[in-house]
Amino acid sequence: MVTDWRQKYKADFNNRANFLEDKFSRIRERTFFLDPPRSWQVLIVDGTSDWNDRGRLFGAFEEYSTFHQVDAWPENEYPLYNTDTEAQAGWPVYIRFVIRYVIRSYVRLKQVHKQVGLAGLARLIVQFKVLGGISQPTITGGWTEDWSVRQLVGLLGPIAQWLASDPARINKQEELAKIFAGIPGSGFGTGTDPQFISLRRVLKVLQTLSPAPYSSLRAALTQ
């Protein structure tokens, strides 16, 4: 008779958790969201643009299964390929577009994670770790099915750097600084320490997408 089955099978539970976590990491590492178009790609030339000709796509996909959540960008939103003044409205408008693009694509990345089974697999890994004697189990590299402020900062900082590298707008640092100053990882202003994240600062960046105040962080993410 087994009197302490958890102790007897602890090593087995941990081995199972490690095996599944390796598969989890490999799948997550091969899940991507599409990069936003560069500023020159949305400019109107002869009634269309490079991005429009490529389908105006945004979203995410998983490489192994080829499962994807990719859609065409709404034609009633910037950049409007049939209206020169809208499509070439300027750098600040383009910045807001890129922020919205990345958030929308990341929402679809989370949907892809769920559809390919990563959410359920993460819960199973945690259960095996508990049975293996780990009191506060986590997924290596972090994992959450919902949004977190730290996750948002992890998106906004690289967005600022990506925009700063745009060869067509390399001299537009002042506009970037107005929006991203204080966001860790952005390279603009204070707040470069990722341990200190200002929710107010994050909301202010997201506020560039809408002139009306958001009722919550969740509302700001329903773009």
C-alpha cells in the first residue's frame, strides 16, 4: 500500500512538468504577430499604397500548426488609401496608428495562444509542478492569459524604438518623446528602470488613440 503517493511520484511529476514546459516554450517562441507597415508603406502613390497592395494585414500566427488570426485592417480607419489627406496626415497620426496596430495584433496573438492550446497546457504544467512539491509554481518566462501592465510596457517600449528607427522619420524624435517619455525601454525621458512602471504613463500613451478618457485599462485595450 502506498502511504505517500505524492512523495513517491514527485520526481515523475516534475519530469512531466519539465517535458511539457519544453514543448510549451517551443510553441510560444514560434508564435508571432505581424509587424506594422513603415511610414513610407502607407503613403498614397497613384491612388494606392504599398501596404494596401499587400492586403492591409494585421494579426498573429503560430508557425508549427499554421493556425492564424489575421485580418484586413478596417478600410474606414487611417490609413485611408483612397484619401490623400488622411493617408498622409503626418507623423503623429502614424504613431497612433502603429500603437493601435500592435495592440490589435497582440490581442490576436493571445487568441492564437488559446486556440493552439497553450492556455490549457500552462494550467496542466502548473498542476504537475504542484504535485511535484513546488509551492508557488510558475511558467518559465512568465505567462498570463489576461493583460498586465508590465506586458503592455513590454510592447510600448519596443514600439518607440521601432518608430525611432524609421528611416523616413529618423529626425522626428520630439514627437516620440512627447508620447513615450517615461515608458521603460523606450529610450525617451525617465522611467528606464523596468521595476518602476507608471500606470498613469501607460494610460497616457494609450490615450493617444482616443480623445475621450478611458473608464479602465481594459477599455483602452479594446481597440
